[in-house]
Amino acid sequence: MNQLEQRVLDCLKAAVANNEAAGLSVMLRKDGREIFCTATGHADVANSILLRRDHIFRLFSQSKPITAAAVILLAERGIIDLMDPVCKFLPGFYNQQVATENGVRPAGRAATILDMLGMTAGVSYPGDDAAGQSAASVFIENDRLIAEGGGMTTVEFANRLGQATLAFEPGSHFRYSTCADILGAVVEIASGKRFSEFLKEEFFLPLGMKDTDFWVPAEKWDRLVTCYRRTEKGLVPFTGSNLNVGVYDRRPNFESGGAGLVSTLDDYAAFTDMLLSGGVYNGKRILSSASVAYLTSPQLGWNQQFDMWDSLDGFSYGKLMRVCTEPGRYPGLALHGEYGWDGWLGTYFANIPSENATILLMQNTTDSGTTTITRKVRNIILAALSDHMLD
């Protein structure tokens, strides 16, 4: 074990000892090869199962970049236009209404696919304001249907979201929201294939992502890590759902493009390698180089960036990913042009084109996103990359 890997592992061990997570794994790749892959802690504490690199994690929002890639693939094939209104594919988005202090009024224009890719469409996740409450009613109904053994389909769910109240005029602000779920339905309608089948045919099979899907078959169930939540008494298992995602023992009716996928370190590394190599994987072209350049570029205007979180200072947003535009504003080491995303349970990736490198981190702990441990690992690795200290 080299000094860099040991430093990262020591950092991970400290986080596990502090009950920040039950188990953590990190992979660093550079120039298309693995520099190291290390892990500590447990996939399941009660059964003393140590975390391995082949364990399957719930990606939640780290599903979003794959959804964005599917949309851009359809665009490069001329099947969709990013300026297409979403209502062209999903009639529930006709005649949308915007929330105001005095009730609702008609939206000034229709939300487009590009709006969805930039989270500027005005749609919402469940929340306390009028738009958030309107969206919440759809999630609550679908939770009930899922508990009864069914649930809305991907397209049905998106159409229902289209009838919810908008938080603002499409294009006027940034709001992290259900855009990727809606785009999954657009992919399904535009391609004429179930969303999961499109992803399997176009990405998962050619990239060898054999453990990536919207559910976990029985023969793989022992590799799905236990999910935990932090409490005053330490980590306890979390068995609930979030955003209509949480039932993995069968293929869901609602295949959430924003939160639904499960995957492994090695599977997701294949996707990130493909992006870093300009759309090529093992000699096979998956996306055009122009599409990858577009997919990994920012799209927010200066006024929209004001709506982003303080923890992402220095980053813009576009195509369902963060993109670094001003490294000095970020609370840690960062490099111009790096991009990636994370998930509610703490999964994380960053592609760093200037170093031809990828950082992947996996954990499954609720309410995580980009955590303290993630920023610490980033700092250790980026410092080593900058000084070519990888051995």
C-alpha cells in the first residue's frame, strides 16, 4: 500500500470510528487505470460483513448523470431537440401554472428539455412552499401505490408531476428538483423503449455495468449493502424509502432517473472512464466527443447560480452535474473543469479532465450528499495529483 492510499484509508477509518458511516470505499483512477481501491468498515454491521469492492450501493442522485447521458445520446441522434417543450412528450406538462403570493397564474412559456437538464424548469421536490406541497401530493400517492404492490409507471409519474404547481417561470431560476425523473420519462417516450431497457442497451451492456439497474435480483441480494441513518445513539439501519425509491427486490414500475439506480464502484468507474475518454470505452464509441464536451459543460447564467448551495461555491451546474468554474471559491481543493455529482446516501464521483483522473467514493448513509469525509478525501487526492505523488 502506497502513502497516498494509506492516507486515504486512515481518513476513512477515522470517519467510520466517528460513526459518520458504517463503511466507506474509495477508488482513484488516472489515465484509464486504477491507482488504488480501498475500503474500510462494514457493509452490514449486525452480521459483521466487511465492505468489499463488489458490494452494491444505492446511488440515489448519482443516477442523474446517467440520465443526462441518455438525453444527450438521443439529441446527437436527432431524435429529440433540447429546445423541445416537455409537453411534446408528456401531455401533463401542457398549461402549467406558476405559484404566486396570490395563488397561481399560467406559465409564460413551456419548460424545455434543456430547462430540465439545468434544473431551471420550475418543478420541485416535496417541500414546504406551494410548489413543494403540490409535488409532495404526487409522491405521497405513489408511495401508497408502491406499498400496495404497484405504483405509477415512469411516464404516469412524470405526467402527474407536470400537473403540479411550478415554483417559478421556466428558465428564471435554479431549483434542485424532479427534472431527472421527468427526463427519464422523456427518454422512454422518445426512444419507444422502457427507460431501463434503453439504459441497458445503450450504456450498461456496452460498458460492462453488470450490477447497475433499478433493482437487485435475488442472486445478488447478499451484495446490497445495508443502509444506515445517524442518530444520537449511533448508526441504525434505515429500511424506509425516499422520493418513491427504496424497494429493490423487484423491478419498480417507476424507474427514477433522479434516484433509482444501484451500482458498484467498478460499474460506475466504467461510466466515468467513458466520459473521460471522450465517449469511447474499450475501443467502442458510446457517445460522440462533442456530446461529452457538451454534457460536461456548465449552463447556468449568473443570476441562476445565486440559487445554488454555499457548499458548491465555485461550481456551476449543467446536464444534471456540477461543473467547476471558479476553483478558488470552493471550500477545498478543486480544479477548473472538473465535474460530477453525488447522492443522498453519500455516493460521489468527480471526473478531473486536467488530470485525466476520477475519484469515486461509496457509502450508504442517509442525508449525506457531499460530506466532510468526501471533502477530506478530495483534498488528499487532489494534493497528490497536483504534485504527481501517486506512488
